[in-house]
Amino acid sequence: MTDIRFYHNAPDRLRVACVLTAKASGGGRRVSVFAPDGSVARHFDQMLWSFQPLAFVPHVAAGSPLAAETPVVIGSHVDALPHDDVLINLGTDLPTGFERFRLVIEIVGPGDAERLAARTRFRRYKDLGFPLDTHDLAQRSGE
């Protein structure tokens, strides 16, 4: 069954996504990043190139011929993502087909619209019977 993890109070949603992506792929996991908004996908791609000065997170777009072999794949359609291990959802809705992944990661920023959309996703996952785990990033940073 798919596990669902919510990371809330993220001061910078994409930066947290970079950290979690690097941690997962560094631990040998295959990561699919669902970014239905093209500008978010491009920005996330750029951030992965530069957020760790002395490290590189191998990643490609879902349409790349190297997608099946690359540990991190970014795409705007869940069905085009080749890996079934970890899904990081950068969209606002419940991703169609999320059930095929072992782990779904949801990152929630401080904005009211983000929190409201995340609450809706949380309720839907819960109503569907998926195990939920929450992490308050404000508590980790001592805020």
C-alpha cells in the first residue's frame, strides 16, 4: 500500500522538494516529481542544478530518452513518469494514479491557498484509507 507523507510549514516549498529529492535519490530511491505547471517544473529543474554546490542530483524531464535510467524524473503527467518508488507532488490536486507509488510526498507552504488545497488532499487520502504521516517543518527548525 502507498504511504503518504505531508511536510507542512515549508518556508520554501521547492527548496524542501530539492532536499527531499536529493535525500531519497542519494539513498538509492527512484524519484518521480509531478509538476503539472510547466514554470514550476522548469524552476525545480534549475534549483536541482544549483541548490547543493558540491553535489549533483541526476535528473531529467519525463520525455527524455534517459528517463528510465535516471534516478529523478520531472514530469507534468503522472502516467509519463517511469519510476514507481517515490512521487513528490508539486501540484495542487491529488495526482491521478498516485496509488502505483510506494511513497507519495506532499509539501505544504505557508500560504492560505496551499494549506487549503493540502487539507483537501489530506482528507481525500484519509477517506481512501491510505496511511498518513505528517512532519511539521517549523518544529524542526525551532520556529
